[in-house]
Amino acid sequence: MAPKAQKSPKGQRKGKKKTKQQSLVAEEEEPMNMESMGHPEIYPLVLTAKTQEIFNCRIDEDMTDEQTYKLIKKEDILADLLNRAAVSDFHPVKKIVLDYPGEELLLVYDKDFKYGLNFYLIGTEEGKENFLKAPEMPEEQEDLKEHVPEDLYIYKPPVSKPWVSLGSEKEIEEESVQESKKRVTYMISRKRSQFGAPVTFRDQNASSVKDAYIECTSYADKSYTLTQVEKDIGLQVIAEVKDTSTQTRWAFPRNATTQYQPREFSEEEKNVLVESKSLAEFFSTVSTSVEIALQQNEIMNTFTDDWRSLAEEESTFGDKTDTHLKEYQSFTDLHNTMEKMITCVSWHPTIYGLIVVSVAVRLSYEERVQNSSRLLLQPSLILFWSFSDPIHPQLMLESPDDIFCFEFCPSDPNIIAGGCINGQIILWDITAHAERIENIKTGGSRSKKATLKPMFLLEPDSNKETMYVRHCAVSSIENGHRKVITDIHWLPDSFEINRMGSVFENRSGISCQLITCSADCTICFWDIRPQKPTVTSAATATTTSTTNTTPQQPPAEKKKEETIEIPFDVPSTFLHLDLSWKPLSRIKLSKGETSLDHCPTKLSLGEDPALCKIQGTSSIHVLLRDKMLSQMKLLKATEVNPYQNLEGGMANMLKPIEDFRTKFFVGTEEGEVIYTDWKMERDSETGRLMAKKPVNLYTVHDGAVHTVQRSPFFNDIILTVGGWNVAIWKEEVLTGPLLQTCCAPKRYTSGHWSLTRPGVFYIGREDGYVDIWDLLEKTHEPAQSQSICITMITYIKPWTFSSKQQFIAIADYYGTLHILEIPWTLSHPSTNEVSSVNYYFEREVKHLEYVQQRKEIREEEKKVMALEMIKKKAKTYHRSKEQMEAELKLEYESFLELEQSVLFALGLSKVSEKMSYLDLH
């Protein structure tokens, strides 16, 4: 392969400075020589056939293997340049021709393309003389050259050249590792008298002699530091780009032709083949199948895609083939200096694009105790994030300690209840900030319907400073929970309960009660209405005032002491509950015979208000949301807030609700799922109110239960997530779970049902993956798994905006909230999906009943077999001696009979012997 020609260095410029255009022309006209190959006097050229005819240097005619060069006059070259100008093939070496001192220039034919082109010009007189006066080869060497084949490789020894430094030795010296520490020198000495002394070895127990056995265990040396020599390393994430070139070996063109003729049968052969019997048999066997194939092609199109024809809906939104969650947006609190995790997530019930999260410091109990002083300086917050501003929170709700769960009030989304890590319940009222976060666009005077603007937008000036909202009430520390509150729920506005757990109708029409569970092994019911003073306490106060003869304080001073100053930024909605709020009733889940109690982590009531509002399709959810918006607007118009004037306690005359299901599911820290009742009963011995014993208890999960949630399509189907597995339960089925998955590769941390597909639910793992289960596709493993983040997923919350758009919020351990868009396949159910999933659950219930029946049958069979064994042993024990001898005799006779029959079959005994034997016996 011929080497690629390179440009010669630019010559020195003289005279005046050239313009930019002239310098570019000069650079283009500079000739190309072979200075890089050690021949600066050689300039390669390409001579076309026209130029070869003009200068009589045609290839294979004037220029051959014997005659490879020709002397051309300088005047002829200049005349050609004058006539053809830039078209001349000598135009690239015009400067060399003009500066050439001689009259004739040497043009050489480069047959092997040694210098890249078919000719080259020698531009100096010295080079021309060296070429013309080349030493002639001796005749002996010429004879040897004739006998040597052309393809034989001749070895040429390399020629030594002086080494030229390009700075590489400096780089090698910089990259080499040099000793940075001094070497340690040890000197070992011994007495001269001990040299050459005899040595004797013997066995000895090392543990029996003091200081004879010393164990040298490995430990981490904190003072040891390992220093690494710094290196400059460059990385490139794209592939290296290289300039390469190839040159095929040029050869002389040769004319070649090929002629072919088709093989054909002769007329005689054709006649023989047509009249042959084999051809007739072939046509008779093939004609029927060919006719059938032609008929089928006419009747139907064989290339139709049957799977595409089975599609249910043709005009759909999105791509049906896409099954992965798509990243839509993410939120991270950049202004928070503490490392926090997200503990709870909730979408705003009425405002699109507004999502609320609670954050907590990710520290253990011991670390919290050590850093308690530093944690007091950091506020505990609930953040309101908006799609329009992923950096700055729109609102921040302050709390006395980290919040681990919270929920919007189903009657008024401006009321929020949350549970703290210290066991207190917090209430916020953001009614004063509702106008700031709401953006409801009403129509003209003719429009009667309020429409929701499809984006949560705030003014630019209001986004600059985040509003901090203080809590308006906090529960009593002494009378509340003692440990972290793990779950909180508002009771629906359709009923309320009393201290005994009895259910009554709710005449107020608003949610006024909550239920919480905590790590202190208790479940508490709370009422936000003021408690009525009892008659006994009033009578006691009257008696005390009449019998007390001490002088009383003036009324003005007493009123001054009882007056409490309320900060201007704190609403007085729940002022009557602040620091005095006590639970209405308290339930403990006892473990039975022991004095220990179960530790609840999550619970699910019989009627979940949040699931009731989203039950069915996403369009129903939108209609309910519009209805809530209209109710809120009506309340604004009348300027009446039912939570401002709450009546004290429960009404005296309330209608009880019969046949109300008071049982609910509870998940514990030990992985147990408990089905129990919240109604209280009095102890027959002490007369105290006590919780009923759990109806059933299942130990299914091998870790703490993180999710207990009812299906939005089937109110009696419950999903529980905990440890390394998932379980699905059906209420009133006491034999066990309908579905229990096998152990996953990583621990499950959260889960949630799909809002639009009854057979789909999402499970979060500790390695940042989300398992998407589809019961209609697979029940033994997830339908698909998708990586969302690199750390543990702490919470999952889907949300439906419209029938064509759904989102899912996924929170992680590092405090990042990921908003992903749910694809079409995971958001749109099939035509009969609800009935298919219901049939699957009914089939699993029948399977459990069958398994239970088989267990009972097996137990009965075991009992019958045990009784038979006992009877057989008793019969064997009561048999007499005569019976035993008779049985042995019968066994011996049967053995002899068998022996004779075997001998007769083998031909070793005769028939007469056999008959005589039978007669004897």
C-alpha cells in the first residue's frame, strides 16, 4: 500500500502582507513533495491521457518498464501552463518549474505508485543527476534477479538512526511511582556465646504456660492512612475517531469477455418427457393441492394479522405497546441542609398538579438522641410541591416533630391531620392560604359550572418566598400515643362512633373523627369536637364554690389569667384542642395468654372514604372532584365554615346504625395480619372496657407490614405488603390469603392498587425497583420490574387526572419525589377485566374451601387409622394360646402347599406324589 503524500512546510513569505484571500490561494498552490520519506526533491503528479499525448509520455508506449523517465523542456511546460492555465496537470508544481535553474526537467513514471501518483517530477538538478547517474547493477546480480520470482520478499536490514527526544521521557518520569517514605532499617543482634549452641525442640501445650500463647486478632487501625499517588487520567465517553485510508493495488486494465448459453432440451427429449408416465403421475398428484390453494387465496387473505384484528379499541390515546413508566417530573428540596427521607405522599384532592409530602430525618433512635440539640434547630415540615415549580415548595406546614403520616380531611381539603414521631397528632387549617394555592377559573355570567384550570399556577412574585404555616392544634403528650404514629385515617362523614365503639349516624355531614395506630401497641379514636362538661363535674364545682370561705380573686384578674394570646398567623379553628386533645377510645391488640400486645403499623377500615371517592373509572373520580369543587365554592359564597362552629361532643339522641361492619384489618411490626373488631366490651371481673379478642390472626409476612389497603373495585379485597412477600385477602374468608407470593430478591417497602385496573398493583422494593403485578397475566411473579432510583422506595401513590392521563408518585429514601406517567396498557382496563378479576378471586376462594375440606378429611382418616391400630393391638394382646397355634399351623400348611406346587411346576415331583400329599393334608 503506497504511503499517503504529505504537504511540505510553508516557505517564508517576503514583501508586503497578503490579504486573507491571497494567503488562502497561496496555501492551495503550494506543491506537495516527499520530504517525509527523505526525498524533498520529488513531487508526485497525476498526468492525464491528454497531457501524456502532448509531452509524448504515454504509458505502455513511451513509458515502459525499460524506459521509465523522460526529460521535458522547461519551455514546453511553461507553454502548456500558459495555454491551459489551471487545467494543466503541471499547475500544482508551477512554482517549482519557474524556480528550476536548468533547461530540462526530469519526469519519472511511477509504475508501482511508490509515491502515491502515476508520475513524479524531480525539482532539483542534484536530484536529476543522482537519478540519471545511478550505479549500474553487475551482470551477475542481474542474472540472479532474473531467476528470483517477483513475489519473493527480499529482507532489508533496518538502518539505525539517531534518537530524537519528543518529551516522552518527561511524561514517563512523571507517571512513575517513586518512594515517598523512608525505608525502615532493623538490626537484629545476638550474644556471641549463643552462636553454634545446640537447639532442642519439644511439644508443649501453649495454653498451660503463661504468656506462651498470644492470639493476634486483626483489627481496623484508625491511624493508618493509605495515600495514593495522584495521576492525571483522561476519559472519553465517545468512540475514538481515526483517519484511515486504503489504496488498492493498481493493475493494467485487461479486456475480458464471457459467453454462456442456456441448456435446453432438444425436440426429441421434450417429446419423450411429455409422453413419459412419471410427468403424468406428478401432475395428477399435485393438481388437487394446487387447486385448493388457489381457491383459498381467492376466498380469504392469508396475510391478514389476526392479532391486530382482535383489537378492542382503535382510536386510543398513547402507544399500546409501551408498558414502562415514563419519568414526568421530580421534586427535591434543595434548601434543606439535613439529609431527610420522604415518609408520606398525598395528592391534593381538588387541585391538579399539587402534591404534598412529609419529610423526616433518616436517623436511628440512638442517632436522634445524640443529635437532639441539632435537630431542634431544624424545622419539621410538610411540603406542597407544584408541577409549575419543581424547585421551590409553595407551602410549608410546620410541626413540633417529624411527621410520618398525614391525610386530607374528606369534607374539607383545607384541614390536614398528621401523626408525629413523638406520638402527637397535629391539625393544620390552610383556609387562609386557599386563595393562594387554588386557581379556579370561572366562566361568564351565563356559565353556571365551575371548571378546574388544568395546571397549578402561581404568580412569579409569590413563588419567590415560601409561606410557612403553623399548626393550629396539637394533642396532649400525656394522654396520647407514646411512640411514633405509623398510620392515620379520617372516618367517613356518614357515621361516627362513641367510647364503646358503637356506630351512629352522623347528622353534621362532615368528618369529625380520626383513627390512628402507633408503635406503642395501641389504636386510638379521636374526635375534633369540644368535649361537653359532665354534670358531676359541674355539681362538684358548685359545691366547692359554696363551701369555700376564702376570699376569691376579682373577676377581672381571673379573666385576665384565663385569656390566651393567639398568634396572628395561627387560625383559631381547633384552639379548644391545643395541648388538651385526648383520644375518645383506646384499643390494645393483646396476644392472648401473654401480657404482651401486638404492635400495629398499618390499618384499613371497612369503608375507606378515599377509596369510595375513586371507586370505578377515572371519569367518576373527575365528576366527584368537580362536585367537591362546587361544594367548596358554595361554602365560600355563604362564608360558612362548619369547622369554625363545631358542637360540643356527640349529640344525645343519635340513631344507631344496625348491621354495620365494625371489623377491620391491621398489619403489625412482626409481619402478622390481624382481623379484629373495634367494639369494646366490659370485663366481667373488673368492669373495665376492653377490646375484643382478634377474630383471626395470620403470620404470613416475614417482616413489618408496610401497606394494608382495600381494592378500589372490591371493598372486601385487601392488599398487604411486608417483608419479602405480598398477600391478597378477602374479608370473611378465615382460612388464609387468596394469593401469597414467593420471597422476592429484595425486601418490599410499599405498595398500592391501581386506580383504574382491578388486577394491577404496584410494589416498591428496597433496591429502587418497582414490581408491577397483573393478575390477569401472571400470578406467580411480577408482570414487569422497572428501576426508578438507586435507593429504597418509601411510598407509592397513584393519581388520575383524566381518562387519558394518569400519574404515579414514587418517593425514595434520599428525599426525592419521582412523578411518572402511567402508560396506556397499565391505565386502561379491558372490557371484561372487572368480571375476570372477580372470577379469579371467587375461584381462589373455592380453592381454599377445597383445601380446607381436604384437610378435614385427612384429619378424619388419620383418626380412623389410629383407632384401627389401637384395636389391632388390643386384639393381638387378647388372643389365647390355642388361637396362636392354630394360626401358625395354617400358615405352615399354606407354605407346604406352595412348596409342592413350585416343585411340580419345575418337574421335580410327580402328580401322584402331589395327590398323595394333598390327601394326607
